[in-house]
Amino acid sequence: MKNRQYFISVISLLLVHVACNKLEETPYSSIFTDNFYKTASDAEAALTAVYGPMVSLYNTAGTAASDFSADQIYPRPVVGRDTYTLFSYDPNYTTQKSFSRQAESPQQIWQSCYAGIEKANWVLYRVPQTNMDTVRRNVILGEAFYMRAFYLWTLTKNFGDIVVKITPSINLDTAIVGKTAQAAVFKQIYLDLDQAVTRLPVYSVNVQKGRPSKEVAMALYAKAALYAQDWSTALDKAKLVLGSGRYSLMTDVLDVYNVAKEDAARQENMWAFECETTSPGFSTQIISLYGPKNSDGPQYAVTSFGSAFAYQSFFDSFHPDDQRRKLLDTNYVNKLGQVVLQKDITPITTKGVLLKKFMDPNSVGASGAVNIPILRLADIYLVAAEAAAQQNGVTEDAYGYINTVRRRAGLSDLTEGLGKNEFIAAVLQERSWELFGEGDRWYDLTRTNTFMQVIPKAVNNVFPTRTPQTKHRFFPIPLDEINANPKLEQNPDWK
């Protein structure tokens, strides 16, 4: 809550003055910056603050709000958490108002991203005048451009048309802004990423953990372009990443998620939310959600709650030879060394399947060191496959991109001779198997507008009926934000 979106933290104070016809007030954030950004250390501190909202974003909401809506993972049916699975949330996010549920809510996504955008805007506004090394200053600006693009992309894939804010809240005109159509949002993302690609260094071991490289910016460019259905740009940027030689797939897909090998895994895990068990450091609630109930599975985490599971139908969709299926399990070994069978994994169903991507047996309580992937090289191979097919038809190159991922998983090459629609469906299915639990699947279903057909089939005895509507393609803009900004309108389907 400390990183409350800028409408609440700054504009609510200004609106008091609006009622009194005193519009000359300067936002507190502007006052504070008059004596800041003077030195290199100021600039570094300001850049670090741009990453700060990632903590609240990836505590849970960054993956769970979308994953609980999709067809791979479902939560234990508690009030607030099951609203995404049942599509029963409202624009006020009424059942998510408690602190614990707020952390999982799209409202948290909105607040975190706009807090990050505001901080990035101040860096881009002030740091160019900071007295410091010009090379380092250029990199700082590149990271700020990248992070603003990332926050904008996260917002638009969740809410559609959003507020595009590219100046800090210096006055009312720059602080209170209306929505921008999604097509224009993508144009701004492109502009920011053009700046980031120009300024960021190529990847090397010297790039600080959790910070983007030039190739990471191009990867986000490719994925954003895929969402914009800009196939040529998506393919071009993906090819630049794949051809850079800076990253490569891990030989064993299981090693991507092995907390003991996370440094080596950076050859594939291009950009992630970096978790630590030490203090100071950040972790995520996700680690504790996916372990067995009552912290009974020590290989998952010291503290886990049995709060989320994979659908049996999703587990069954894997070929037995697919190594990625080993990242799911239908039994576990408890603290006594006993094998707990699937029927006893959870009291809510006899078909609970455990997710193993975020295991950390050395966690400190629920705080683990396993990273949450945001951009992986395997993802970019699949972006290239889909974009190539959309742009050029089902070419040899398109097959090559998807088969690279399949071979690493232990599968044979994709059947040859597929039509364009069949091939793209195969790529989307491959993305589902490759990226499950990483907050990606729901957006694949919404950007392709296939969620209405897919979700009703993803049911079990816990959630026997799921009935999404057209309006659920995007989450509603939080009512609190609309009330705070007179220029902000609700998404049409949610009015």
C-alpha cells in the first residue's frame, strides 16, 4: 500500500484544493525532487526506486491473478482468491479488499505499475541534468525507459486501454490524465524500447541481477509486438535475440527452476523477479502457495499452505516423454519420509496436482530464493514460431523455432504439413506446456480471444462450472482509481 498509484498518493491531496478553487498547488513529489538528482548516488537511488514496485507486483498478483483465471492452475476455493477462477469479481474488487487478497488482485497490478511509471518518469525527467559519468547515466536512462515499457505492457495486457503517462506529476495537467487506446499504448512501448535498446549494454556476467540487457529489451519488444499482432516486428526482434548468441537454452529444462542452479540458468532465464531468503532481499508468496498443505513437503518450502494446484486435465495433456511434466507431481514425500498419494494431497479434491517450478527446500519460512521468470529464451523461440507463421506461413524456420523447444523437452518434432491455423494452435499449446505457472497462459488466451472456448472446458470437482463472459477479456479498472481521476473512464464492457 505504500506504493499507492499516483492518483491516490498525490492527486487525492490536490482534489481537496480543487474543491476550494486553489489549483496552484505543486505535488509533493515535485517539491522533493528540487533537492534530489544532484549526484550520481541520487541517480542510482532513483533508478533502484523504479524497481521497487516489482516487490508488490510479484508478491502474488503478477502471476496469480492471470494463472487463476486460466486453464492450468486453480486455487483453493477461498473467498477472494476463487473470484478469478469463477469470474465473479467486480470493478470494486469487493472481495479482494483485505490485505492478503489485495496482494493477489488486478488492483495491485494497477497500483504497482503506475507507481513504477511515476518513478521512471522522474528519472527520465531529472537524471539527464545530473552531474555524473555520461556512460553510466545513459544506462540508467535505458533501464528507466525499459521499465516504463514493461509497466505499460503489463497494464495494457491486463486492462486494455490505459492511462499513458510519460511525464512526472509536476502539476494537475501532468498528473490527471485520461485513457489511451491500446494501439497507441503499443506505440509508446515501442518508443520506450527503442530508447532502451540503444542505451542498454549487451548481456554479460557484469549485468546486475534483475536488470535488463539490450537483448532483454529486444525480447520484451518481440513479445509486446506479438500482443499487438505486429508480426513482422515480433519476428524481427525475436530473431535479433536468438541470433545474438548471448543466451541459450539449458540442456535440462528442470535446471531452469533449480534454485541451486539459478546463476547458471540465467543463460536462459533472461529477466526475472529476483528472490532472496536473506535480508535485505525480496521474496514472493507464490513459493508458499504451491507447496503441500501444512508445510508438509519439505522439498517445496519450509512454510507452504497447499493453496494452488494444477488441473488433472492439464497434467494429462502432457506426453509421457515430456520432461516438463516432471515439474508437476501427483505425490510428494512428507516430513516423515512417507509418500503422500494424490488422493491425500489436498482435502478439497482427490485430483490435486502439485506444481514444482518454485520449490526451495532452504526457504526461510515462506521466503524462498527461487526466481520468478518474466522473460525466458524458450518463450522467445515460441514468439518467433508464432510470428513467423503469421507473417510468412508455416515455413521451415517456423518449424525450427518450435522444434528447438520441443527437443529440449524430450519430444519429437512437430508433425510436418500443418496448415497455418493448426500450426499456430500447436504453438499456443507448446507455450502452455512450456510456460505454465509463470503468469503467461491467460494472456495467450485473451490476446487470441480464445478464452471463451477454452475456459469452460477447464473444470474439475472443485470448480465444476466456469462461465467467462466477453467482458472478462480485460480486468475492470479499479473503481478507486476512477473515483480519484475525473478523466479516467471504466472499460466499456464493465460500465
